[in-house]
Amino acid sequence: MDPQHIRNFSVIAHIDHGKSTLADRFLELTGALAEREMEAQVLDAMDLERERGITIKAHPVRLNYTARSGEQYVLNLIDTPGHVDFSYEVTRSLAACEGALLLVDASQGVEAQTLANAYLAVEHSLEIIPVINKIDLPGAQPEEARRQIEEIIGLDGSGALLASAKLGIGVPEILEGIVARLPPPQGNPEAPLKALIFDSWYDPYRGVVIVVRVIDGVLKPGMKIRLMAEGQDYDAEQVGAFSPKPLALEALGVGEVGFLVANIKKISDAKIGDTVTEAARPTSEPFPPLPSASDFAADSWVFCTWRSSRSGSSASSTWIS
């Protein structure tokens, strides 16, 4: 896949400003799911997420989008939580993106987590597109929300897109804005493999499933890979993407986001922020490690120090057999 036709982005917002609903509309408009497969909060797979109507865990999904120009794009959406208690998930997701949609409720305006997530995106040097959502509500004040985006966050409010994710209003314009305003990923396909681990979990049938963003090189099944934090080598058994169901691929190239299965038995061996490289030709520039979730809860100084060090840098499933 040509990296110039890839866009990696997150949707960030205060809780209940419409992130999951907007993600549902993206899935509908890009044809990722058939109409009979659609349900509210498609990407919120955990029972608690559906019960409370909130996003807790980041969810990557690959969308194939045909722009109005006729060009084909791959949009890698990494849905993120909005609640302050899950800032760790947001930070991990932003490390894999070049851009972000900043969602603001037209009736509520800029709220605390809107501001916090916007600053996280700025610190990761992401291009931000403000989106004013829920313009269909009787109490909507889009121009007031636009003013707050400028005066409180410091972004250009005149470029904010107006939308109602619930009704689908303005969603096609958001997709066009993503391909036009967000930068493509940068990387060298001929360089040694360098991929960032930004999520992982244990699957009882496949072992540890790693979610990666490829920076340089290419990741293929059959490749002998190395997780650089521990220096352990594994055989890559399968790579693929979530679309939103797991889809096996022949390879993941520069800028692509997807999963890796490599017969890893312990979740502790696949550290968040670790670098995946080729054992025979390792990269000389591994990523600095991301802080653990306990660091966020126990010591804010650790997070602030790590955040400063990274300034300017970019960075249960049904399985196929």
C-alpha cells in the first residue's frame, strides 16, 4: 500500500461527545460492515462499555475509502476513550497516529477532557481537525463551540467541521477532511523493520495478539522477529488488520496498522511501546518505552517526564484460521 494513501488518526473528545457514534457512521459509509451487521457502538466490544455507553479500551479499525476524487485510501481509525480515567489508552493510541479528530459537543462546548486530550495530541505533534458534533440538538450552539475551540484550546475554529453523527449530517465532509487535511505517514520501506507496539492482549487460542504500527520496513508472516525490550526472538505466524473483523494480510508495510500473532505465551513479553524488528537485520533506533498504566496512577512526574522526552516524535476477538 502506498503510504501517501494511508491516514492514521484517532477520535478524541470528552466522554459522551459522540465518538463511538461517529465511528459507527464511518463504518457504514465506508462499507466496512453490511447494514445487517451494524449495531450501536460496534467498536465497543466489552460488556461494560456497552452497558455504560462509554469507550474504555482503544480499538483499531481499517477502513477502505474512495474519495470524491476517485482515489482509494486506507483510513486507520483508532477509537479512544474519553473518560479521564483512561488517559493511558489515549496516549498509547496517539503514539501510532499522524492526526486526530477533536470532537466537541455543540450543546456542551469544550469540557475538561476535551482540553486534556487536545494537549496530548499537540504534544504528539499531531494535525488536529476540530469537529463540532450534535448540531441537531435543540440546545446546539455551534458558533459558541467554535469560539471556545479558538479561545480555550487555541485551534483555528473557522476550520471546524459541523456534524451530527447520529443523523449522519456532515460525516462525508469529515472523511474528505481526513484525506485532505491529515498528513500521510512517513517511513522507509527498504529500511530494517521498525514497528511500534501500542496494544496487546491474550487470546486463549492464539496466544498474545500484538497491535502494531509499522514505521519502517515490512512485516510478513514467516519472518523471524525480535521484541527489542526483552531481546526475545519469535516467528511471525500471522499478520493482518481489523476491518473491523480480523483479516489476514500478506504483509504490513510503512504506515500500516494491524495485528501480529507470533506464538508469544506471556502478555508481559509484549510490552507497550516496545519495538518489533527483524532478528536478522534489527533497527538501530528502537522506540523509548511507553510508561505503564501504574505509572499514570502512581506518579504523574513519570508521565510528564516521558511526555517531554517524546515531544516532537510521531509516532476478545473472533479469529480467522
